[in-house]
Amino acid sequence: MLVAELLVALVVSLLIVQFLRQRRILKRFPPGPTPVLFFGNFLSLNFEVHHETLIQLAKTYGNIFTIWLGGTPVIVLNGYQTIRNALTSHSEELSGRPSTPLFSDLLGNKGILFSNGNTWKQQRRFGMMTMRNLGLGKRSLEVRIQEIAQQLLEFLRVEKGKPMDPAKPIANCVANVISSVVFGHCFQIEDPTFHQLLRATFLLANIRKESWSRLYDAFPFVMRKLPLSQKEVFVQWKLLQEYVKQEIKTHQENLSNEPQDFIDYYLQQIAQKKEDPFSTYDDENLTQTVADLFLGGTETTTITLRWALLYMANRPDIQDKVQKELDAVLGDSQVIQYDDRKKMPYTNAVIHEIQRYCNITPIGFLRSCIKETTLQGFHIEKGTTVLANLTSVLFDPEQWQTPCQFNPGHFLDKDGNFVSKEAFLPFSAGHRVCFGEQLARTELFIFLSSLLRAFIFRPPAGVKKLNENYIFSSVLHPHPYMVCAVPR
């Protein structure tokens, strides 16, 4: 009996000590909802870091506040002025990625998306240079996109205006754009390997929608032992890695002096830097960087195009106005170029409004403070995790006339000319701005302009309006829908 009483007293004492320790730590961070021991704010957040919940919390605690994910404090940035100042004026300080247990176990400090320090700097710099060499922003890459856009049109023509789900053909074609860049070839649509890669990409891109991913970071020692759904993610990641490694091996066997794709350029870089003791160019970083490019170059553009067709089907007046502008500017020309956007202000405005309104990456990727800094009077310690709630920028009522309505006028002046907006941050900002921003912009313009020039998109007979509610995840998906692509 005495032993039991002593154990109870010990546990109570430890809880009191932990509680007092937590009280002291809380004073070092911006205000926020009171965390529960061990669980932090997970319970009150319902195990989800939801962008709309963060906006509500900002009304109570201000545009810089703290939430606790287990024992990890996360400083949340909210609103255009706060986020723009933090990500641009403090770009260097906020250029890190937090080393969470899940991504550390899954990816390590490799590649571009989740690496840090010298690895990240070298991989990103080389990646951007190589993408330019491969034609990013030039006619050569545009030609590939134009050719693949024509394939998408052919897939839709086969349906002859009948109700169809556009998700699969869009995903296949978008993935083939990045495949041609990194692998040097496209896949046949029916290729089972291709579908396996797309499945792996989907799971990895949406890893944060699962509550177990937050639990994994909060209680890694427990979660690593449990046979839960995270096992499937690790299996799919392994399959993606193995495919990339096989592509690398094939490229090594056929390497020429004239590189044709990203892997070729990288293999040359490995050879050139093999005597450099500070080089991070190796097979492991190549594998991860290629996987990052495939992942980043597929999911977000695919989802944006799916939202685009849904919005156009629900707004025939806007769709018609875009089509009239396309016809007037392009005439009989069969080729749509990215530069054509300069002559089509309304179409350009509609595409920007699609990106703003669908808000597919509502909170972006977590960042880490690599050196201490001060944000709006709050001291931010080195190593602190920071989250920018991008939704609060794209729907900031101080920046947008009708933030909760689909309104292309947000990007047009009174004379109908296109106007850039500083609050348009779907790709984030600063040193960690989306690596594939230019490629995504080019794809969105060419793909959507090609689709709207060839078809009128309508809801199926008997359906007044397609569902515009989102499925919450790392990337906000539309609910599956059917649409009629009626040839013009």
C-alpha cells in the first residue's frame, strides 16, 4: 500500500513540476490558447491544424500567436501585413525546415523541399539553374507543355460531351510534364508503373491530412511501433525511391556529353564535384531531389486545374467571356504561348482568381527559424517552428474587395487591364517560395487556355451546380465530380 501511495505521490509531483516548467516556457512565446500537458493544443484543435481555426484564433490572440502540437510550440503568422513582413523582411531567418520525426524518418536531410543548411542551399541553387537550362521560361519547355496539352484535349474529345471525371486525365498529363523534365521521357497513360508513381505521389502530398501524422510527431517512439496507416506511406515512398534509382541507373549507363534531362545534369554535377569536400551532390540527394520535383510538379497543378474546370462549369458567364477573349486574340492560331497572357488580361485575371479562391495550400509548409529574430515586437528563438497561414492572406478583407466571392475583378483595374497584387501569395514568399512557381504558372495558363478554347464545360444534365466545398488535407481537394466537356 505504501509503495502505491509513493508512486501516486511521485506521479503527482512530476506532473506539478512539468506544469510549472510549462508555465515558465509559455512566457517566452507569443500568447495563444492554453496547452494541456503532453497533448498541447491537439485536443482543442481536434488533431487538425485547420486554416479556418487559425483565423478564428487570430481574432482572440492577434496576428502572431502560439499553438502547441504536443510539446512543440508553433508560432502562427496571420494576415497579409504580418506574413509579408515575416517572409520577405526576415526571409533568411525563416528559411529553415523543422526536423519533425515523421519527415526525418521518411526523408532525412536530403533533396530540396525538406532539407536544411548547405544541403538545401546547394540542391536548390543547382535545381533552379538546371531547370533554366532545360527550358524553364523558354520556348523549348513550352513546346512540351503544348504537346501534352493537346493529348489532354484528345482524351476529352473521346468522351464526346458525356459526363466524365477529369481528375485522372489531368493528373496523367500534368505528371508527364515533370516526367519529361526529370526523366527525359513521358509515360503511356495505361502504364501501371505510372499509376503506381501517381498513387505514391498522392499519398505523400496528402500526408498531413491524417491525424496520425501529428501523433507521429508528438509521440514518435510510440507511433513507430504501431502497425497503423503510416506503414503504407513508408511503403509507397520506398516504391517511388526505387523507381527513381532505376532511372538513375539507366541514365548512368547511357550518359552522354550532352545532358538531356535533370538526371543527366545532376550526374555530371556529381562527377565535377567529386573532389569537393563540401559537396552535397551524391546519389541520395539526386534520388530525393528528383522525387521532390515529381511530387511538387504533379499534385498542386493537378488540383488547381480540377478546381478551374469546376469553377468554369459553375460560372458560364465567366467561362464565355474567357472564350471570347481567347478567340479574339488567338484567331486561327493553333498554338497557345505563355506570353499570350499579356494580351489576354481577363483570362489572366481568371486564372489568378482561381488560384486565390481555391487556396489549395492553405498553410504552406512549416518553417524553422535558423537564427533568432524579432517579429512585430515578439522575440523568436532559433529553432522555433513557424507557420504562415496563407489563407489569411488570400482572403484578407483589407486586401480583396470581395474575398469570399469568386471575382476576377480582383486582378483588373477600371479599364480592364490586368493588375498584379502583392497579396497574391499562393506560392508563399521569401527564400522558401515554391521552387516550381514558374513551371506551374506556365502549365496553368497553357493547359486551361487550351481546354477552354476547345470545350465548353457544363454540369451534367439535372445538376444545377457542382459542389464547391473542399476536402481538407495538406492540399485542398474538390470533391470528386462529373463534368461535360462539350466541343465548341
